[in-house]
Amino acid sequence: MSRRIIMGRSGSVNYGLRVSKAGYDALAAGLDGLLFDSDLIAAKAFAGNTFLTNVNNNLGRSSPQAPAVTTAPHGLSGTFIAAAIARPGALYTGADADRWSGWGSGITGTMVAAVYLDPTKSFATPHYYRQNFSTGALAEGGWTFSWDGTNFYVHNYCSHTLFVRWKAMRVG
Amino acid sequence: MARRAVFGLRSSGQIGLFVSKPGFDADSAAEADLIFSPIRSHALLVASGFVQLNGPGVPSAFVPFIRDFGVIPMVFCGGFNPRPTTAIAYAAAGTSGFNAYPKALFDGSYPAAGSVVPYWAWLKAA
């Protein structure tokens, strides 16, 4: 029977803690056979929350390339990696969930870019489009997610708010 | 020699399983120097793999989680390499699984339709 857990010392070798997958020996298994190895830094999902972004009010105006920027303090310190997904915000009730910012002679108003079939639970990862039309007009859409030591930032090119769900992992 | 793992009572009075980074004593290490502790939550990868997308508005085959978690995991799906991509997908997730859909571009096209995209879902342990 294979050892699923090794904790402490084995022979002349010191081990912290190793946990193997079913069917693998925790002492001999390679990385692919381990669920946990204390010689490697496991990710800690130490924080997560949600926030609502601002809406892009530049649609069809002179500066669609200037998205609505939402700043959300994360309150975290140290080195971390954050990941986010978003769906149409709570204030958005329509079916068209992602629109383009139109600018120039080739585009007027807004352009439908996608339909979220269920705006209550349909989450997309960050995405961003920029298109140069043959007319020379620009169009941009989507959203981006970034952070620094103090805040998260969402650049929203959509014509509606975004409900952003994020989690942060500490990896060091 | 540093104790890499303590199962039970630490000198501080805390009880649980504590695993330290190499070079740190699991009995006295600060939280930042612990790889595993009962104090902080950990990322739980509850599902990963690939899913076949269908056409516009047509859900993929339902991808079940191993069980109903009672909360909705964060589901990422789509072409992650390279980023950003115009072949975008999104997931409609519930507590027991999700369906994936291709997402349209400005011109109404669905570049991701019919493609096979990776996904991963994770929860934060309480």
C-alpha cells in the first residue's frame, strides 16, 4: 500500500509534509503525483471581494478611447496575484451586455458586441478590443483589470457597469 | 534544525496543522512564513480541463463540479495564451457546474465558436 502522507523525517532526509494522490507513494512520487509538497510554495487565496465599476459615458462621443476608470482599494500588502471575472452590473437590466464605444464617421451610437444569456451569473474574463475601421474610425470595447500596491483598476469600455469578482493569491 | 511541520499545539497556543517555508520553524513562524496554516484560506482548484464551445448562444455541454459547493466558484475559460485574445468565451456558472459560451465581437462574429478552450475553477476555502 502506498504512503499517502509523509510528515517529518525519513532516513537521513528531512521532510516537512508531502501528500500524494491516490495510488502514488508520497515519498517516491514526482511532482505530478503529489497534492501537496512543503518544499513548494502553495498559493494562499487570502482575500476576495466584489465591487461595481463606473459606466463608460463616452459612447458615441468624441473620446471613446477614454474608458471609465474605477479605482477600488484592495487593502492588501505584500506580493500577490489577483484574478477577476465580471458580468453586467446590478444596475444593468438589458440583454446586450457588452457594447462598443464608437467614434468617427463610420460609427454612430453604440454597437452591440455580445449578449449574455444570463446576466445574473454569466462571468467573462477581462478582454479588450480595439478596431480600426476602413473609414479611419476607432472602436473599443471590453474591460481590463490591473492593480498596484494600493488599488485595483478597471478600465471599462462598456456602456454599462460591471460587477467584478476578484480573488487574490499570495504566492511568495 | 527547523521543524517544517507541526501537527497539534504550537508554542503560541494555536492548534492545527502548520507547515513552514524551508528554513523557518513551523512552531514559531509568522503567518507569512507558513506554506499551510489553519489561519489563512487556501486556493482550491475544484475543476480544470477543456470544454468544446458551440455556436452563438448555444451552451456547451454542462461541465459538472465534483459536487454542489453551495457557492459559485470562480470559473475562468477561454483562450488565455496569448492574451488579450479576441476569441473570447465566458462561463455561466452555478454551484454545481457551468456552461460555456462564445462571446461576440463588434461585428457580430464569434471567433471562439466551435473551438476547444481551457477552463479552471477555484474556490477559497473558508
